[in-house]
Amino acid sequence: MKIAICQSNPIIGDIKGNKEKIINGYKKGISDGADLVVFPELFLCGYPPLDLVEKKEFREEVIKTASEIASQTNSTGLIFGSITEDYEDNIGTNVYNSALLCYNGKIQFVQSKTLIPNYDVFDEVRYFESAKEIKIHHFKGEKLGISVCEDIWNDADYWKHRRYPIDPINKQISDGATLLINISASPYAYGKRKERFQMLSILTKDEKIPLAYVCCVGAQTELIFDGGSMCFNGKGDLCSLGKAFEEDYFIYDTEINYNPIQNVEAKFEEEVLKALIMGLKDYGKKTGFNKALVGLSGGIDSALVVYIAAKAFGNENVLAVMMPSKYSSKGSIEDSEKLISNLNIKSLQIPIQSVFDNLLNELKPVFNNLPEDVTEENLQSRIRGIYLMALANKFGYLLCATGNKSELATGYATLYGDMCGALAVIGDVYKTQVYQLADYINREEEVIPIEIINKVPSAELKPNQTDQDSLPPYDLLDKILKMYLEDQKEYNEIAEEIKEPDIVKKVLRMVDMNEFKRKQAPPVLRVSTKAFGYGRRYPIVQGWRK
């Protein structure tokens, strides 16, 4: 069977635009002699549609459009993801996340998702019911086992601990399936594509059955979908691999012997940079922005963000703003100007000192001679936030927040100051990883000035300030944070491994105390298994760690 894999990028809620992509992909598949054309999970409405699913008018439009698409089919099959409804028993939501198989002018077969995920960024139990039946469908001499995303992530031969008691794929194979089709919208995290490859290779090898695994690509707010669609033969060999972080289209022919593909994932720095560039670019495109604004401090975080912005929007569409005060080092301005020249981007310099001085004078009688503290430091950051937001509003820029994951985790950031922005571009990248990315960017030539990379990190909000006045060394801090945030370890286990119990206690307390800041932060592009945002839900008011 010749299968056209349409690894495409939908826009959530753009039913008309997504329909056009399906029709165009289907026509291309026909012209290429495909027997079957396949699009990813919930492609018609975009994934994840979230509370749009609860709107009756939205569901009706999706269902009506699905029938319109089916009416344009001929004998070539078309599979795409859509919402379906079944109010037979009036229990639960009666709404389903389904794969539709269309041909000869009609929706001929529907297989709804059986395993409904309810962890990390997944909240599908809120909207969708589990499939009532798991079936196969006879089509052009094959018995198709069609499934949706999570349904294939429960293989007993791969997982030591399974999330679900049911294995839909095993049921289809037991019923005689000769070809598996899985449509997916699986959010990216570094390492997940390799895990996908290993899991699907074991499944297809053990069951001696070919598989077309069709992935979504693009970014939907903070979620990044990396593409990398995979087609396997019945020996577990990877025969075809979709491009990473871009749309792709290719034909997989089950009758052809392909050279097996072994390498599915690049090194961390290459992968994550591509993910962040696509994430920012897609966020801007889908929200109507074509140019970006970055506050450039002379530090490595803002340098990395302005580089990503230049790659996402083009250097001619990026404005870097320097906002020095009396605490800013001479090197910070010079290093920033060097970076601006290297990237060939536009820039402004707006000193904040006079505004800061006037504000202190206005507040002096109110502060009643209390000694200076973090209040005065935060005022400087908030003045910069005002300038950046004003420029973004006046000229239509997308303001990129520049905080890294280490800062967001510990609260080493100013609410309504440097946390201002439409998107936290590197909010899921630890400080130590920021240095890795900078070194990778400079692998062939110096783009980010070496002075920025070698500089001792500092907020420059008071004399001789460094980050380590408030935080442990970043290599130690990031190790603690990863164990706590991503590995779900607690104080005793972390302290036993780190051998610095007081530091561990301090760091965990900082993370917990600053949940209120993260609730008000911009969306964070997700590149790890546990990013800040709606995939991590911790209470602000809690007594677990006082």
C-alpha cells in the first residue's frame, strides 16, 4: 500500500484553513498515486483545542466540515483527526477524539481514541470519552488498525509500568490487522523522538506488522510539535522519517525495501535551538506578529533570546533595546553593541537613570527613610518593563521575555519587570544549558561575543552584584532543580545525593515560594519533560514546605 504522509501544521480553531490543508494534501496524494493519505490527530480543529471543545457551535462546525471534506474523496482513502459526537447514552461528554477514514464521498469508518491521557500537559479527560469499540477496517486488501496517539503508547513489551489496563493496538492485531496507522499530536521534549523510535521499533518487530505513525508539527502557544513522522516495516526497521520542526510530505510504500534509518535525533543543542526558533516563529505568525522586541542587557540570556528572535523573524524585524543605569557596566553596553552588529539588527538605547532618580524622590517621603533593599532593585527592572511594553504597544512588536528556567524556578526575576513579555522563549532552558546553546551558536564563528559568555552573571541592579549573591553556583543549582522539577524527587532524596542539605532546603523553598510569580508569567516554550505552565500545577497557598 502506498501511503501519503502529510506532516502538517494546523492552527487551532482555523477550521477553514485546516480544511484547505487537508484537501490540498489529499489532492497531492492522489496525483502521486497514493492509496491512502493520512493527516495527524485532531488536525481539522487543531490540537489541543482545549475549552473550544465545550462550545456547541465549534463542535458542529468541525463535524459539518468533516463531512464536506469526505464528500470530495474518491477511491483513494483519507484519514484525518477530528471531533465526533455520540449522544446515544447521554452519560459523560459524549464527545470523542477520532480518526476518520473517508473514501467514495463519505466517512466510511471512525475509530475514536481509547486511552484518554490526563497527565502533564494532557487534559483530555476533561473533554473526551474513551472509544466504545476498538475495530479494524478492510481497505484495498489490507486490514487497517487505525489508532490515535496515546493508544499506541501502552505496549507491554516496552513499558515496565503501563498507565492503562487496555492495549488497543494489541486488540487490533489480535483481530487480524495487517497494517497499523497511528495519527498523533505528541508534544516535544528533548529525547522523546528517540523514545518514540525505540518503542515503535519494538512493537512492529515483535508483532511483525508495518506501521505509519503520522505526527503533527508546529507550535501551539507553549507546546511544540516536532514532526518526525515514522514509518516502520514488519521487522521493526525505520523506513521513512519526516523532517524535524518543519512541515513534510512523503510517500511510504509497504512493498518497497528501504534502507533502515538509525539516527532520529540530533544533539541537544541543535534540537533545542530549532525547537525554540520554530516555537517563537509560529507563536508570532499565528498571533499576527511579524517582528520582535528584546530588552538587551549585555548578559547571556538576552543575547540568546535576541539570536533566536533574529532567526525566527529575520534580522530586519528585530529591535534590541538597551536601557542602562549607573549600575550598568561599560562592558554591558559595548558587548551588546557588538552582538547587535554581529546579528545586523536594529537597536535603541534608552537610559533609565533619570526616571529612576525621579521615582526615588517621589517615593522618599512614603518610604520614610527606610534603608534601600530589593525594592529599589526591582524599581529599575520595572522601569525597563514599562519602556519595553510601551514600545511593543506603540509599534506592534512581540515582546520576548528573556528569563531562563533557573531564574523562573527560584523567583530570581521581577514581576512586572523583566518578566514582561508575550512569550518566555528560554523559560524551559536552565542557565547551564543557555551556555551550551551559546557555545553551539559560536561553533563556526563568534556570533555571541565571547565577552558575554565569559562574563560573571549579574542583574546589575546594585554595585558589584552577581547572581551568586542570591543563588548557588548554577551547575549545582540546575542539578537540584532538575531532580526536583523533572525527576519529581523530594528533599531527602535530593539532599542525600547532593550532600548539601542546607542548599537543597533553600532552593526548594525558593521554588515553592515563587509559584505566584510563575502564575503571572508569559507562556513558556516547552522543550523538557516538565516545563512551567499548565503542565505543572502546584498550589500557591500550601503548607507542604514552610
